[in-house]
Amino acid sequence: MKRIRSSIIDGVGFDLVLVGIPLVFLLLFSGLPLVYNVLMSFQEVDLFSLGEVFRPFVGLKNYRALFAQPEFWPIMWNTVIFVFCSIGGQFIVGFGLAVFFNTGFRGSTFIRGLFLVSWVMPGLVVGATWNWILAGDFGVLNYLLSSIGVISENIFWRSDINYSLWAVIITNIWLGTAFNMILLSVGLAGIPKDLYEAASLDGATAFQKFWTITVPMMRSTTGAVISLGLIFTLQQFDLFAAITGGGPANSSNVAQYWAWELSFRQYDFARGATISTIMIAVVMVASVFYVRSTRHEVRG
Amino acid sequence: MMTPHLNRIYLGAAIVFAIIYLFPLYWMYVTALKSGSEIFAYPPTFIPKDPQWGVFSHVWEVRGMGRFIWNSLVIATGTMILVAGLGTGCSYVLARYRNIWIDVALFLVLMLQVLPASLMITPLFVGFSAVGLLDYPRFAVILAVTAKAMPFFVILVRATFMAVPAELEEAALVDGNSRVGAFVSVVLPLARNGVLVSAILIFMQAFGEFVYSKSIIQDVNLQPASVGLNAFMGPNTVEWNNIMAYATIYVTPILAAFVLLQQRIVAGLTSGALK
């Protein structure tokens, strides 16, 4: 007993305690639910058996039932569009801004930092604000678009099934651009300046320098930022809750919102767990790419 | 480097970009100040004609915001304390050694960071109901948010501990400190800023948390401000000035804290997030 105590105060035990307790906590509240989720997706769950661990096993019935639902494929397709367009938009705008701010004019760090307010705002506040901006009759976005002549009549962003998903995508691009920009700025700052100076001496144009130095040197950062973007985009929930609620008629529903709806709107926890299991597998694959692209840095 | 003239052009462009980007925030503030009829004016007014400063106290009272904000504070404070208490030591150990076990633990932490809350809530809710934690809904939310936020904290703070020279700790050990003594009196003070900034980031995140609170907390008296805002936005609402006033009250303290700590937060993010 005494040896254990002295080891905790002055030996390896100290490290083990410091790292052990948090890991046990994480396994208890993240790892265990993960396993439990997979288990539930193979069980029959109703409100009466909610408190039990061992319920009747039904094999792949939940999966088959889920795939057979008519909204399954449209929602999956929405998820793909949402993820692809959100990441694309965030990355392109973020990269442009990062290159711009990387010129290092006086005041650039301060103004660049201001962009991050979008990232610290609660998701519900961002969603509420954009919900109002995107309003059909009185929304300021419709006013601005029609006054510069892009649209001739108001777009009902939230209630038109052709635009509802885009309402969330636009908001999500706004939300994620700043974070993308900051991460890309780190990569840009890491490119040695003498490369550009040497290219200038050789008479390269700005475009050539961008294409032959910036783009190749940013490859590993780009990989990390894109896979992080995939992870964060698949986590996006608040904007759906605050802007469209997945509607109208599931036209803006995506997998992560649907999983919650199945569990907490329709109380079908088995199907909620089933779609969660599928999506968690997708996220895991993305995070392996992320870890791979930052591995050399993780090792220090 | 740059001529003053060119510098001014770039600065001007940067300000224009910032104004465009931050327009939604401006729109939230001006909408809150407009009257119930002015918000539906066409073309919309960009500066409120008759600012309604009383809207904030009105919304605060009518929506019972004191209770919502208090619950948000309870959840955010509890999460921050739990995350910092558990995560600081963990990140220290993960920064101090380099071997295969540390790599395994880091990989585990990174993997757990990516699990979306809206997917994890199903098993968490069922599990919490099985062990009776749903009777203490705010505590249950704190536990769930802590599990979600801790990996991010560990990654940020680990970068801070990496910057503390190991020689300083070794010197303290040679001087007769125990491991605990060296950690508390030498390493921790040197990493204080990084730990504080990361803890504040966790606080901000937990202050805006929605999925777990919405699903776990059924009692209106225990719900945080995010759930209250969601309930305020019915499908056919016309009270957008009041909703924006609610949002303003909710978000302004966070924005103020962010602007004050901006440089440190950005520095912390850029050193930790990609490493």
C-alpha cells in the first residue's frame, strides 16, 4: 500500500493516474456507448425494454428495414451533397482568405482573428440569425440578390424543397470558412519565404508561384483540413434544427439529423442506433485519413 | 517589406472582407433593435429608424431567460471544471513521453474526438436511462459534453506542455521535489496560459451546446439557453426582433470574451489544432 502511494506521488504511478482516470472516463462515456450502439442496432428496442441491456436479437432486421424506407436513399444523397458542397465552399473561400491575409500587411493578424467569431458563436444563434436572413418575403439575402439583379423573384430558401438543403449549406459554409482559413494560414506560414524569393529572381509570375510553390507545399495541410472538414460537417446538427428541421418533406434532411429524429421524435431507438452505426463507421474512416495526414506532427 | 501605400490598399480590402463576413452578426443586432413593424419593411432598413432599447429587458422577462442562462452557466462551468481537471494531467503525460503506448493513447483520443454528438446521443440516452442518470439531467449533460470536449482540450493543451522544457522539470526533481511537487510548482505554472485559454474555449463550446441538452433535459426549468432559443423559433413565428434580441443577449458575453482573448485563442488554436 505504502509503495503504491509513494509511486503515485513520486514515480510511474503518477503518470498512470494522470492518464488512466481520463482514459477510463472517455471509455465509459464514449467507448462504451459506441459498443452499445452497435449492439442496439442488432436488437429489438421499444420503450419498455429501454432500460435493459440484453434484448431480443433480430439480426440484420433493423438494417433491412432502414434500407427499405423510401426516404433512406434521398437522405443519404442529401448527406453527400451537404458534405461535398460545404467542404468545397469552406475550403475555397478559406484558402482565398488565408492567401490574402498571408501577405502580412499591418493589422492582418487582428482582422483575421475577427473572422473566428463565427466559430465561437453557439450553433443555434448562427442558425437563428441565418434563418431570418434567408426568410422568403422579408429576408435580407433575397433583397440583396434582387437588388444586384441575380434573382427576379424571391426564393423561399427554407420552405422550397429545391432550396432548403442549400439554405443549410450556405450557412454551414459561412460557419466553417473561418476555421478553415486559420488552419490553412498555419500551413501557409510554414512555407519558407526564400522559395518565393528564388522564384521571383527567376522571373516567375504571381500565378506561377502560387501554382508551383504554394499548392504543392500545402498538400499535407490540405489533406488534414479536408478530412477535418468532413468530420466537422458530419457533426453539424444545430443548423438543421434551427433552420429547416430537415424539412420540408425531408428535402433538407441528412443522416446525422435523421438518426436523432428516429430516436427522439419517433422513439425508434433501434433504427436511430442503426443509422448512427453506419455513419460512425463513415466518420471513423475519415478520421483515419485525418490521423494519417497529421501523424508525423502528432509524433512531434 | 510592403510600401505604406500598398499596405493601406490591403488593409482597406481586409476591412471590406471582414464587413461582408460579419454582416450576419450586424444583422442580428440591428434586427433586435427594430420595432415589430420595421422588421417587415421593404426594402429593409439597414439602420434602425427608432431603436427599441427596451426589447432586451422585455425578452429577458417574457422568455424567462434568467433561468435559461443560469442553466447554461451551470452546464458550461461543470464541463469546464471536469474537462480541465481530467484533461490537464492527461495532456501532460501525453506530451512528456514518446513511445508506442503514447501513440496508441493519442490515436484513441483523436478517434473519440470525431464521434458526432447527434449520433452518440442515442446510445448515451438509453444507457443513462438504464443507470438512472436521467433523474439528474444537467449532470448527465455535463458528463456527455465532457466526454465530447475532452479530446479537443487534450490536443490543444498537449501542444502547450510540449513547449515547456523538460530540463526545468528535471532540475526541480534534482532539487528534491517529488513528481507531484515538480508538476504543481514548476510545469503547471509555465503552462498556465495555454491551459486557461483552452479551458475558456471549452466553456464557450459547452455554453452553446444543444444536442445533448435538447435530448436529455425534458424539464423546462433545467434547460439551457440554446434549447430555449430553439423553442422560441416556432415554424410560423413573426417575432424576429424578439428572437434576435434573445440571440443577442445569449451571444454577446461570448463575443466580448472572444474579442478580449482573441490573440491568445488564435495562437492556441494554430499551435495545437494541426499538431
